[in-house]
Amino acid sequence: MLTTKETKNTDSALIQYTSKVEEFNLLNFEEYLLNQLIATSLCGIDEDDLISKSFLIKSEATEFLSDHLRNVMSIPVYFYLINLDEELIFYTLWEKTRCQRLIITCFPVTGKKEKKIFEHYKKLHKNYKRSKGNYQKLTHREKDIANYLSEGLSNQDISDKLFISINTTKNHRRSIVKKLNCTSIVELQKIVFANRFFDNSVNQVFE
């Protein structure tokens, strides 16, 4: 079943797709999304502009559908508009309900500012996916110290805050660097920020 919602601002018009998880078909979803994109005239484009190819990360979608523990994620969907020689990015929020209903809410990312923000979080999420396995190997104390290091605190500052010796801090620091396989404080900051952001369930919509 596919329904559409349009707000007063067409740039934030929504397309909402619902289905039973076991009946969901990726190809049908992309076809419906394309048809609704035309039907609702989102972003002021028409059928002549939509000689396009959609890019959906099928492997991630399939993995999500088969994972009974995950209930929220987001996969960007791209339509390459050949006539307009540009990409239209759709932000897609996927949710599974307790009764195994799938709800996908889509809205277009339009304008340079929104696309820049979207691309920023895409890069952030890529860094998160690359590093989360190593980050999860850190102990709670190591995560605390990694957070302080990413904020620019010195070994002595961290020792004072945690009431531990400076040698203990240095040992934890060596362990953190080894587990995260990072070579600079800037790289450490990127890893820590990405994991802190996406470990928050509120922000799983970016995944």
C-alpha cells in the first residue's frame, strides 16, 4: 500500500510506503517511489525529466529486513536525472513495527545546504561503519578516556578528572590507539564523534 502526504512546502512533501515485511519487494519499492515522485511533482520535476536510474543499497536493505533485532535505519536513494544532469537524493527512514509491518518514509533532499548536510552525515556514517567494530572493543574506561582525548584534554587533565595515575592514563591511551588503529588525534576525534553520534538510538535514522 502506498500513500502520499504533501505539506504546504513541496520541498518537504512526504511519500510513505507501508508493507508487511515478508511481502516487501525492493524492485517494487523503487518503482513505486519513482511513480510517486512523478505523481506528486516533488521538487517541480516532471516525467520528461525523470529519464533516471535509481541507486538503492540493496545489500543493506536485505540485511535490515532479515535482522529481527533492528527496527530503524535509513538508506539514501539516488535518482540520476539525465535531462537535468543532476542527482536527486531521497532521505528514507525505514521502520519495522512490532507486528512486522514495514513503514518507509521518504522525502527529497533539495537545495545545496541540505545536500551538503546530508553528504556530511553520509561521510560520518561511513566512518562509523568502518570503525565501530574496533570502537566496540574499547572498555568503558577506555571510551571515557577516548572521549576526553578527542576533546583535546592532556594526559594530566584526564588523570585528574578520573582520579587515576598518569601512567595508567598513558597505558589506556596506548591501548586505545592500538584498538582503533588510528595514527593521529584528528583521526581519533573522527572515530569517537562518529561512534558517539550513531550509538545514540535517536540517531539511528541515519543508518
